[in-house]
Amino acid sequence: MARVPEDDDDAALRWDDVDDASYDLRGEPARDEQVAPATDTRLDEARQSRPVAAVAATGVFGGVYLMYVIGWLIGVAQLPLSGRDLLQEITYQFAEFLAIVSPIFWFVTTLVLTRDGSAVHRFGWLALGTLVLVPWPFLLGVIA
């Protein structure tokens, strides 16, 4: 007696022996030439629409922002300033921390907020960030 596969959703979760000769499949299995192409081509279109130059430029901006983080670390370490009381010391150290991590926040926020927008907007915001987030203590320490 041939077993007929059940039409329930749990059939795939059971360990039935499909190689068993008594296991009867309904219809013929689809051949390679009969298989329909994938209908979800959005991923392929997204990969083709993103030029390599845009990805490379985003990587260059990422490298610049990483260098800014390193510059802020070096610049903050060279500053001998501290507050007169505990509140000023805490706020000063918190401001130093924000200065160090601000390039990372700017880069990630720009990528997240402009992921559906045009590349011109993304690169405009990234270029603006390179002007705003310059590690001035490091640059002034090197120049002086």
C-alpha cells in the first residue's frame, strides 16, 4: 500500500522516509527547465544600481571619520584642562567623550537616514561632517 503525502503544513517537519519506494509523490517533480525564475529581483536590481564608485567613496569617508576619532583621542589626551569642582570635571569629561564618538555617530546616522535617498545627499552630509567634526585640539597642537 503506497503512502500518500499529506497536505498539511507539518509534513515537512516529520522524519518520513522519502526515499522509501512506498512513498508516492503526486505528480512529477519539476525539471530544471520548468522551474520558474525567481520573481523577487529587487536584491539584484539594488546590487546593480549601486555603483562601485559610491561604495568606494563611502569607504573613504569612513576612513576619514576613523582618522577623526583617532585625532580626537590624541587631542583630548594632550589637553591638560580639568574642572575646578566635581561637576565641571564630570561635564568636561563627558564633553570629551562626545567629541571622540561624534564622528562615528555622524557617519552611522548619515548612512541610516540617507539609505533610501540619492548618493548626492549622502555625500553632501558626509562632506559637511568632515568640516564640522575636525579635531581642532589635535590640529592646533600639531601646528603650534
